[in-house]
Amino acid sequence: ATICAITIANSPWSASYAAFWHTQIGVSVGGVEYTRSVKHWINDGLMSLFFFTVALELKRELVVGELQDFRIAALSLAGALGGMLVPPMLYLAAAGGGPAAHGWGTVTATDTAFLVGCMAVLGRRVPLSLRLFLLSLAIFDDVGAILVVAIGYSGAINWLGIALVVVGMLLVYLLSKIGVRSVAAYLGIGVFIWLALELAGIHPTLTGIILGFMASTRRWVSDSRLQAILQDVRPSSAGKQGPAKLTRANLKRAQIATKEALSPVEQLEAALHPWVAYMVMPLFALANADVAWRSGDLDFSLVTATVLGLAFGKPLGVILFSAIAVRGRLAALPADLSWSVLVGGSFLTGIGFTMALFIAELAYEPGLLGSAKVGITIASIISAAAGIGALLALSRSRPDVGLR
């Protein structure tokens, strides 16, 4: 989808392509009208689903997953924090003042999708501990990015909207406490919170983070109860009438019990992940990755600042803050993860494509947006090449680096 968008943006059809994404879609009832562009619905609507899935994944990892160990989670959190603080410093030093300075947020986030793609290319050469570190860091990073959007790129605060958001959160909490399981009920409240955030002047994609962290990790059927129910599901060689009916009833009961043995967080994540991976992210890339390579229109200082922030600032911040956390005994380096491998993997964090484009759309004036997109693309290519190259070299020189 990214390659397709870049190709069309540099073709004779670029104007028609851009016009399509600005087509207005909405509803009109009486004198009340609510319309937004196709790009707006993707960037603000569908991306809320992306952030919801990210929040679900992070909560699952923290509560029942690999990040239950505080010191392991602290390593990823420290790396993510460094990767969000150091890049803007380099960016601002290179960009100087003026309108470009407002785009500091574009160099704060890692693209989870492309990060996963690079690790897939490397295959078994990437240790499991590095995969966990980078994926956890990217998730923390995405949550941080939406907070950057909420704080740095939102309008004036409307306190009525904030009050309505709180009401919506209370409704979610109450429904969860009394055991309401209806997806439609929570979806309706989610839309209410989304509209309230927009009224409040805060980017509505924050809805995904709020609802994701409020989702329950409590299972309705315990492991012991599930095992007892599954033991009743046995094939019977008796006559077809009575025993067969009993078996079908037990199968249906077992089906429900198996589903309810997973928490709402796990169920929602499993259901949404394919839609986010194969619909939301490609659509976002098609709508936003229209990078036009026209040198006469480029602001080279902005391009340079963006490349410095992402390709160099991200790995520097990740390594520096990870080392400080380990040295200060706040975090622990896994036994099978060496510093050389962590340094090689940290280059991949400079791939800022999706989230960087997302923030760039909010941060830059139209005259600077094209230059920012070129800088983001160059930085992402450099980071992917450096990370893959470093990890390949390490796996050749040290066979124990990967899973062999």
C-alpha cells in the first residue's frame, strides 16, 4: 500500500488521487450536518481502532503476558522513553525556529507494522528476547505518540467535552462491573466518547487508548472449570438417541466455556488484529504515504532535521535510556540479549513511518508537509537497512545471537 501510494503521488494521476481522499462523507439530519473527508475518517476514525488494539495488547502483556516482570517491562519502557525524548532535541537543533519547529512530534514514534516486517525478514536470526523488547517498546511508543498528539496537537480545551468524556468512562466502568457483555453497548459508548473528545478539542483517537486500558482482563471461566467441562465431551459408541443428544449439548457448552476462558481483552485483541493489520494500516498508508519526490518544493533543513531525529535520535535515545535503567538497577537485560544485539535492533526503532505521517498531518502546514514526508521516508529506509544489516552481521559473526 505504501509503494502504491508513493507511485501514484509521483504520477500524472496525483491530483485526482489527492482529491479522492478529500471527498466529504457524513450525515445530515434537518439542519444538523456532520461531514468529514475520507482521509479524516481514516486518520481519526479507523486509527482509533488501531490505538484500541495497541492498548489491548499492552494491557494483556502487562497483566497476564511477558511484561508481568517489572524489570523486563521497565527495560522496554525506558527504551521507549529515551526514543521519545532524544529525537525531538536533535530535530529542534537541526530545524531551528519557525513553522518547522512545531513538527517535533513527528520524530517521537516507531512504526510497529514495519518493525514487525523487518523482524519477519530476519526470521530466526532475531532472539526472542529482542523481539519482546522491540515489540513492547513499539507498543509503549504508540501509546506515548497518541499522548503527544493529545497534548501537543489538540485545540483549545472545551470543558463540557471533558465532562462528557468522564461520563462516558463512568458508564463503561459501571457496565463492566455489573457484567454487561454486549459489544454493541460498549461500541455506542465508544462513539459517544469519540465525539466528546472531538468537542473537547482533544484528538479523538485517544478514545482507543481509554477504552483499551479499561477493558477487563477477568475471565468468566477458570482453567479448572474449563477442564472439567471439556472432560464431559467424549465420543459415545452407544445408541444414537440419548447419548448423542447429550454429547451435542456438551459440545455447545464446551464451545461457550472455551470462549469465556479468554478475558475480554484477549477476545477483542484476537478479533480485531486481522482487521487492523490488513485493512486499517493499508488504508492509512494509501491515504497518507503520498510522498512526492520533487526537489524544487523541498525544505532541505526540514528533511535533514527529520532524518536526524528518526534515524539517529531514536536509536541513540533507546540505547542511552536502556543503559541508564540497567545501570541504575531499575531494569534487567535478559540473559540471552547482549548489548551488541540490542544496539543493532535499536536501529529499527527509527522506522517512524505510520505514526510519523499521522502526526505530520496534524503538525505541518501544507507547504511543509511534503518535505516532512520525504524526510520520514528517507529516515525509515535508512533505519530499516541499518537494523537489518547490523543484525545480519551479528548473526554471521556470532552464531549464538539467533535461535539456532
